[in-house]
Amino acid sequence: MFSGGHLALHIGGPGVTVPAPTEILDALQEATITLDDAGRSGFQLSLALSRPRGVGNRDYPTLGGLALKIGNRVQLTALLGGKVHPLMDGIVTNHQTAPSLESAGSTLTVSGEDVTVMLDQQEIPLQLPMPVFARVNLMLAPLASYGVVPVVIPPVPDIPPLVTDSPPTIDGTFFSAINKLAGEANYVFAWRPGLLRGQSFAYFGPKEIPGPPQPPLTFGMGGAGNLNSISFTDDGTKAKTVYGFVQEQYTNAPMIPVVSLPFPFGLEAVPATVGNLPLLGLQKLSNDEGGNVVQAYARATAQHWGTLLGAASASGELDTVRYGAVLQAQQTVEVRGSGWTHDGAWRVKNVTHKLSRGAWTQSFNLERSGTGSKLERVVL
């Protein structure tokens, strides 16, 4: 479908999907898939609508058919360089129809979200007196029918509630409850494509996922270049030191001050806490964890680390055929050709794939907590 590769579209119910009908493939004009580092990822399919003349008020066959109805499962898989790249396994959630007086001008835009949207449809109040690790795994269990494998990394500390305390309660949906737990630990919860169509991961853990080195993003270096564009932003107001005062729950000890600990594993040479020191702000701890000092320190540190990401950011677009790979969200990638201040390792925040007949581009957003490259050279 696009230069250098092919796009496969499968449609069906929760368990089984089949290749899309020929009329759907012929009408497909563009597919857009956005993979985010946190929250839900999504997709859009743009299709041309047509209907036979002289049939009165009969519906458009594509819109009236059952293949892309709301609630159906959609899988998008790309083939690049002889390798299969699953890009999306999602649920259709929205139709936008734009009729036209032109004979071939009507369009249907089918939008959807990854399969974790199924965890956000029912509010089920539950009391779960167990550690965070067990709670998250239990709430992810309904996704097993979609081939989703939980990848849950326990936060530190993962202390189970005392029998004398009120057990943790889920008030909203499983999706909102998991995201709340992720925010408290400075974790993310996100869907990730698997290695095969129909198999994927629900990730609950640190914001950065270890993985093999990704091909570098190269700008302005002749035939080695693979970027159509890139731009950078440095924000001196992002980084905050977090503080608070906590009194132990079961003692009459004086209030204990709590201050966030520094982040020791930055990707940059000059962290924002140093480079932007005159603007380094103070932020109050949002919750004293009910008087638990250990958890208060962990939360203050997580809150501080959360303010660091985005102190430096980048956005751009790459040509997929020249890049020769699929850029992975939530992993690191190296930038070269933009100068020492902005070269080096970055974390990929999100990637948007746009596929049409003859073209496949990837738009991206990167982030890190400061400026300057730690690298002498980029390893290809």
C-alpha cells in the first residue's frame, strides 16, 4: 500500500479477526495510528464513501455494513523490510460521516482506541485489600480474551494495607483506578503492541522501558539523514523540588520534613535542576500518605521526577523508508546532527504513524530533563 511496504487490516469480534473485505481496502485512503507513552493509544481510518445511483434512500454500503461498526475490533499490521510490525489492536468507538454532493467526495472517518478502552466502560466498586502489584493484575484480567499479557512492575515500596486499616476501594472504572495507582508511583499505564498480530501487552511500570537501541534520528547529514523536520523546546519552569511535613500515624512525634530525592539517571549532560537553577521551583507534597514517612518520601520523589520530564522536548517527522524501522514509544532514541545542546539520548513520548498509498511517515515527540549530550558519538 505504501512505498517500501504493505499494510494489513483485520476486523472482527473480541476473539477472532479476519482480513478486511476488498471493498473496505479499496475505499481506505489513509490510516493514522498514535501510540502514547501513557493512557490510551488510538487510530483513525479515512475511507471514501460511495453508493449506487438510483437506489433511493439506501445507505452507503461501507457505513451500513457490519465490518467497521462501532464495537468491532480492528488490527493494523505493517510489513517493512520483510519484518512484521503490529501497530494497533483496538476497538471502533466513533464514526464521522461527511456526505458530499460530488460523486466521489463523501468520506467516513472511523476512530477507535486500543483494547484497554474495554476497562473504562463499567464502574465496579470493589475493596481490594492487597498490594498494588496484585490489584493491578486482577483489574487487567478481563483483557485476556483480547490476547493482552500484563506486564506489571511492583512499585517501591509496595506495602499491603494493614488489617486494621480500611481496605483500598475502587470507586470508578478499572482503567481510572490503574491510572491513579500509576500516578502515585510516578509510573505509567499503557498498551503496547506485541510481536505478533493479536498479541499485545498492558504495561504498568516506570516511564522508560529498556529495549534494544533504536536507529538514531539524523538531521542534516546528507545521505545519512532520515528526518523531514525536527524542533526543540527548553522550558525553565518545569522542574520542581517537592517538600512536605508528615507526622507518624501511630506516634506523637514531631512533624517530620520530607524532601524529594534527586533523579540519578538522566539522559542529559546538564539536568534542568542545575541548568535552570534560578527558576527551580518548590511544590508541596500532594498527599502525606496518611502519616507513613517512607511512602511520603517515595511519593515526593515520584512527584519531583514527574516534573523533570518535559523540561526539554522535541518534535519532528521522519521518513519511514529512509529510517528503516518503527520508532517505539517509551524507549530511548539518540539524536544527531542538531548540535551538542540537543543531540544525545531522548525518551520517545509518542509516535503517530500516517500511512497512505505511496507514503508512510512517523511524527514523534521526545522529552528529557535537561540539555546537552552525554555521548561522544552515536552507535549505529
